[in-house]
Amino acid sequence: MPQDIALYDRLTGYENIIYFGRMYGLKRDVLQEKAKYYLDMFGLYDKRNRQVAAYSGGMKRRINLIVGLIHEPELLFLDEPTVGIDAQSRHMIMEKLAALADERMAMVYTSHYLEEVQRLCRRVVIIDEGRIVAEGTPENLVAQVEGCDDLAGLYLKKTGEHLRE
């Protein structure tokens, strides 16, 4: 799932899901069943026939996530999946991703929202200017650095507090 919304505004949410599902090679009957399942899961079934252009940012983000999930990948790449959305949509997305992680879906999750990383990820790699500066479980990483209570504190200790371009 890309950081930027990758949907067609003139299509409905449902049409976007069907379009991308067909690109993945899913058969029509299987695709329709999965689309209904994920639209229900993300609270968008009743809004499926609206054009994406009329959706809120949180609704677009959820449709974008459904498009990434529809073909049930073995590994799901998520780049800033909750950036720029309302608190309710962010909460829902995090709940659903946590449930998928519990079902053992493998994910690569990139985010600057380190509380999300701490909540969702079993293993963390912190990269600064192309170098790995920390790697391990969230609990072990935080415990290794004195004065750190969470990953945000660890991140600042490992990368410095200077502003970046």
C-alpha cells in the first residue's frame, strides 16, 4: 500500500477494488465475495457506490488498504498507511492491521508514527540516512537504552534531535 492514495477518483470505491482485483487475476465471483468481506470489515459497504472523489481522506485510505489486501498477499508492504487521516479511521486501520498480524500475515510497515510501530510490529529496524542504527523487538530495543520509555525516545537517541531537510 503506497503512502499516496493510488485510486481512480472517477470510479466508485467498489469499482476500484474490482479493477485492481482483476489486475491481480482474481475471478469475478471470488473477487466480489472478497470485496464485500473487506468493505464490511472496513465499514465501507454502504458507501461502496460513491465516487472516490467524494470520499474523505480516511475512506480513501481504507479503500487503498482493501486494494492492497484483496489478493491476500503473503507479504503486505505498508508505507505510512495512516498518514493524514482522522483519529477514527486511524484507530480502525490499526485495529484491522493488528488482527491481520495476529492471523500471521507478514507485513513490512514503514511509519513515522512510532506508537503504531510499537503496537503493531514484532520486529523493528530503525534506519537513519541509509544505515541500520537499531534492530530487534520493540521491548528489547527500548530496554537497551537508558532513559527510553518508548520507540519514539529510542529513535531520537539513536538518530539525534536535529531537524532534517
